[in-house]
Amino acid sequence: MEADGISIEALEAELKRHVPKILYIIPTAQNPTGRTLSAVKRQKLVELAYKYGFLIVADEVYHLLTFPGIKGPLPMPFFDTERQRVVSLGSFSKILAPALRCGWMQASPAVLKPILECGQLDSSGGINPVVYGIVHKAIEMGIQKQHLEFVRDKLHRRAMHLMACCDKYLTPLGVTHEKPLGGYFVLVQLPNGMKSAELLDECVKNKVRFLPGTTFGKGYGSFFRLSFSYYSPEDIEIGIQRLAASIQSMMSRG
């Protein structure tokens, strides 16, 4: 991952050795980094998909959750003019209500054909008519659109407050953080080779938790992910204060 998303050069180097059937990406407000794939890289990624013959599955569940006043790059299907190499996924669990488990797929009919002909869908085995009915009515009545504006504003306020608290309590300790343009998460990096997995043990004692970077993969040992999607501004500030106290405690022990 680079500041503007996946490294195209590193990806192509791997593609010359191993060609996958599918490349899974989160283009906008990526989990866990919060970073957004630039328009230039989106175009190059689609070109690689045609060159090496793989399908891009773009998990775009945060695409509609950019903060008010911020317009991110267009969704991935826009860059696939031949409409053969991109499948976009969306979810009402992110933009209407948690746990709805109702979403959508966007791709050309040719790409979707094997899924549409799946026996489970053909027999209605994978359909939840009650939830689908609720979502349909929410769209039809304009509730979904109104709620999405509310959610974007609420997430923006919480994100800004969390980052302000990080600047106030963590930056003086040498801790840095990403600045996402939307989504649910802020990625934080510890200083001086500190390990987030070790910090988590200290934080549990202070009644605060986070997701350590070792969950995400190699090279993230000093990182951890904070979520602002659920907590009130008051709870966010208390959490960051406890986090700062935990970091100071670890530093005092060397």
C-alpha cells in the first residue's frame, strides 16, 4: 500500500510470477489504512486485469461514505469500458443499518451470468424477502437518501474529532495517523519501533482496545486501527486519553 493505494509496480512484479483468477481490493477508504486508490491507479489496475486475464472484485462498501464536501474517484466499473474485468460490491449494512446483510453486485451481464444461474439464487435459497422489502421501501420513500446524508455527516464529525484527539494526546508522543477521506477507520503508527500487539496488552488494563497491525499483514507491526463509526465524541476522547496513558506507560519502561 502506498499513499494513493496499492502499488501498481509491486503488483505487476507479482503478476509476472503468479496470475490470480481474482484480485480483491477496497478502492475507497480502504480497511484498515483508510487510503483511497487514485483515479490514475484505478485505470492502470484495469489495464493490468486485461493484460494478465484476472477479475477485479472491488469491495466498494465505503464508496458512498466519503465525507461531506469530498468527492473521491469514480467507482471501479467506470474505468472498465469493455465491461469484462470488474465486479463492484456494495452493502446496505454500511449505508442504511448494520446487520442487514443486504447488498448488490454491479458488473456486465456476461460477468454476472454464472452467479445469476446459481442454484441457490434460482431456488430463492439465498434471498431474505423481509430485509429486501424493507430496503426497497427505504429507497422508494427516499429514506435511504436522507439517511445516507445523515450518516456521512455523523461519520465526518466523529472522524474529525478522533483525529483532533490524536493530534492533542498522541502526536506529542511521536504517534502519527492517516487522514482518510471517508469510511470508518483511522490508521495510527507508533514511534521508535514500538509494537502495537504489545501495546494492546497495556491498553486492556486501561479499558481501551484497538485492532493491532499484525492482523493486517507483514510490515504493520507498529500500526493499529481505530474505528470512529460507533462511538460518541465523548467516548472517543476518553478512549484516546486512555490510549495515550498506555503509550506513556510503555515508554516509561523503555
